[in-house]
Amino acid sequence: VLMIGFSRMGQVASQTLLAGGVDVTIIDNSPEQIRNAARFGFRIYFGDGTRKEVLRLAGIEQAELVAVCTHKAETTNRIISIIEREWPQKLIYARAYDRAHTLQLMGMDVDFHIRETFESALVFGKKMLEGLGRSHEDADAIIEDVRKRDDERLVVQKSEGLLAGSHMLHTKAVRPEPLIDPHRNPGQRREESQDMRRPDPATGPDAAPTGGQGG
């Protein structure tokens, strides 16, 4: 397998290949990712996977399958276009950045593609259902329904555009609720509104910096 882009998804996917005794060659243009790949004993090429000569030197002609795991949708599409043109017989498996990118890949000669967060989100949703008391079988049935609706919606979106198929989503009407009890007297509501607008000393602009969730 020739893997282009040793991303987080590529790192996990490569473990299954190693466990299955499959030889893997990595192309990446990040020194850090190259160092990460070297720890696993992969054959590594430091270079730009959008260049035909780099793909050739990395052994694409001998590879049975090419896994495109690059971060950017436009980079992934460019690599796939080159492979389609130069090596049309190759199996291409691709990481989709998001739903819009999935729709683009559906129009290309890709043998398999998957959104990087979709399956993990389904697993997370299933575990939440089970944590709330749903049976394993019930949770499985719900997840399968969500997956089926998603597949059907993608087909509709491919022909009608990204905004199509919203009626196929599970939705629930939301009733806006006031943060302040409307039955309280006006003076009290004004005071509470002012309190809500005042900056919190712990989180305001003068607060001491702390580590964020996305840090």
C-alpha cells in the first residue's frame, strides 16, 4: 500500500495494515510526520504527493492500493486526478474532509471514501444511547437508521446540491425559552439582564489565561 499523507487517520489505518502483514510506504511533506512514521518502520519518502515523479519514485506502479489521507480536500482531489490519469487501474481509497468533499469524491473514480469523523461520531452516539439505558440492539438499530438516511441524503445531494435532503434528517422542534422568568417584576428582570451583561471576573478580558478545550 502506498499511503499519501501520514495524518491522524492515516496513522490509525496504517496500524491495521501492519497487523495484517501488509507492506506500507508513506509519502508526506511534513518533517514531523516523517519522524512519526519512521518509528513504525515504514518505508518513507519526504516529498509532495501531488507530483507525478514523487509518486513514481515512491513505488506507485508496484502498489496494489493507494490510500490518500491528506488533510486538505483540494490536495486530495489533485492527487486522485493524477492517479486516475496516469495509473487508472489503481485502487484508490480516500479520506474525505467533510460532507461537501464526500460529494466531490462521489464524482471521481474512487473505490472507497470515508468522512474522517463520521464513523467515530456514530460510535460516540451509540455509546451515549447505551449510557442512557438503551439496549445494545436498540442502539444498533438507531445507528443503522442514521447511517442509511445519511447514505440516501448523499445520493440526493449529489444530484440536487449540498442543501438538499434536509427533510431526511432526524429533527425536533425547538421552543425558545427565556433565560429570565417572564413572570418576575420588570425591575428585577432589568437587574438580572444587567448582571448577565457584566463580564465574569474569571472569564473576562482581564482574567488569567488558562488552557482551552481545543489547545
